[in-house]
Amino acid sequence: MQNIRKLTEDLFWIGANNRKIDKFEGVYELGSGMSYNSYFGDFGKTVLMDTADKAVAKQFFENLAFCLDGRPLDYVIVHHMEPDHSATLIDLLHHHTETQVICNAKTLQIIGQFFPDLDISSRTTIVKDGDTASIGSHEFKFLFAPMVHWPEVMFSFDMTSGILFSADAFGSYGAIDGSVFADGHDFGSELKDEARRYYTNIVGKYGMQTVAALKKAGELDIKMICPLHSYMWRKDFDKIISCYQTWGSYTPEKQGVLIIEGSIYGNTANVCEVLATELDSRGIESVIYDASVKSASEFIAAAFKYSHIVVAAPTYNMNVYSPVEHVLTELAAHGIKNRTCAVIENGSWAPQSGKIMRELLGKLPGTTVLEDGVTIKSAPDKDTYGSVIKLADAIAATFA
């Protein structure tokens, strides 16, 4: 049975939800599934904005067939070639031999890489950045957004209706519940957290490219934003756009401290709890994430959110305790920058983790690693507490 949502008089959401998926891209944990958005325009000419993931192919094709009602599909616009949006493209084009593909040259190259036996050169319209095209009664403008978050990504702007089809930008983790519009949900809590976790993990490394794409979007008279994941935006655009401006520029949302800790027997964790208490007494907000419990995607999102990061880990095989080492590797891979950091190390006979953590944090662009730190030898003692006080003071001084 079809599941279609009417967005305007002639535009329909024909995507689908996968509520069984528990990891996006096999890496990022999902608490409530994932949506795969595709859009159908009935503009005198029929046009499809992207296809969908194989996992939801049955629902997607049922929705499309209902909208077409036996008519040909005139066009498909390919904004992004990642398989969660294009895996069903080959089946679509085999079935709808009449369909013209609208894409850019880089997209056509990647189509050939994914589907080497599919020759669509004779049925493809190649567009360049800033090009316009008439599709039935609507006029479209195409805007390239390379590395947000693949090199071929482009937006399309329906100048007739004011709708921006934004590829992976402005999306979020999670399936769509009830209303397909973001204003039907509370953006101030879970939805914002999932949008942050989505952006910082999927796009986060490409902040410069994100800011460039936002500049292009800012010149448009937008009436609706239709991303490839999660809810559509029909008002209050500043809520999501301002978030992208903050995240894309690596500006912290909050002045506070993310404490990343790994602790084998509880002694390092104890010191982190004491530091959090001392920071609170100085009026500084902090959160503690255990590296052996929290997922890497949550650490990345929190690192984008907070201005300061304290990393605490025992020495482990003359290196950094492996769960914490993994988090540090992910921070670097996702391009986090412009933070103030400090380290807490533990080592019963040859503490090494502090030195290594300093080196890893020092590679993050624009990041300051405080000289003050804490060294624990097995378990905390009075000297350890004194070091915690000094560290709390040093952190507080950077807030002045």
C-alpha cells in the first residue's frame, strides 16, 4: 500500500522509513531508524527528485507507481549518488526507459562507477553550477555543493515554488514520525540532537564547503527545504540554518567542558567526577562521557557542541587506553578544531598516555592544549586532588 505525503498542490513526498536499521553506514548508531526521502513533482511533466535505499525499494516503487498512475516518468534529478539515495536508480531506469536523467558531470561519472553496465549517455542532461531548466510549469536552478558531503553533490531550487532540494544538507538521523514537517515536532530537544549528530558525523569534516553552500542558499527566497533524510522545513528556517552556520564554522554552541574518560578500574573515572564538581563550583557546565560506553558518534557531536575538551585515560600497552584512543582518532578524522583541551593520565609505573594524548590533540587545527594536567599513579591521592584544583583553575581562567 502506498504511503505518500502531499507537500504542495503538485509536490509529494514518496520516500520511506526503515525502522529496523540500527546503524547508519554500518557505523553510526540509530535509536529510531532512518528515513529516505524522495520527492515527486507533477508539473505538467513528471519529475522525481532522487530515488531511495534498497532496503525500502518496495515501498518507494509502490509510491512512485501510484503517483504516475500509468503515465511516463519524464525526468529524474540526481542530487547525490550515495547508495542510500541511488541504489534503486538502476532499477528505475531499466523500468522507465523513457526517463531523462538530470545531473552534473561528476554525478554521471559516479553513476558509471556504481552501474558500469548502464549506459545513459543518450538520455542525460548535464547541468553546470547556476544553470536553469524548465520542467513542465516549473523553473529550476541548480547549485553545486561539493563535499557536502560527496564531490558530486548539488542542490536544486524550484524557483516557481521556492522549494530547495538540499541533498544531505539539513537532514537528521531518525525515521519520520507523524507529520513530515519539522514544525510538527520539538526541534529544541531530540530532533536538534539528532540533527547535530547527523551533521557532525556525516558532513562535519567539510565545514568550509558547508559555509560556501550556505552562502549560495542564503541568496534564495526559500519557502521550503526538502532534504534527503528526516523532516521537511516550511518555516522557521533560521533554526536549522543557524545550526549549520555554527557547526560549519566549528563555533561551539555552548561554553562548557566535555570530559572524555576511559577507566579500567574506576580510578581515572573518580578523578573526572571530582573535576566536574570543581568546575561546577566555578560556574562551569560539564558533561562526562565514558569512552567504553558512549558511541563515537555521540562524542563527535558533543565535541562540536562544547568549547572545551578534557581527555582522561590510563596508559595501556604503553599507549592510550584503546576506547579513548579511538575517540581521539575520530575527533581528528571529523575535523574538529578551535577548542581548548587538557589531559588527565593514569599509569602505575610508566605513565605515557598524557604525552600521547597531548600530541594527538595538538594536531587539531586552532586547538590549545593547556599545560596544566593531572597525572594519577594507580589511584588518586592528596597530590592528585591538588592537581585537579589547578586544572580546574586553569580551565576557569580560559572562560574569563
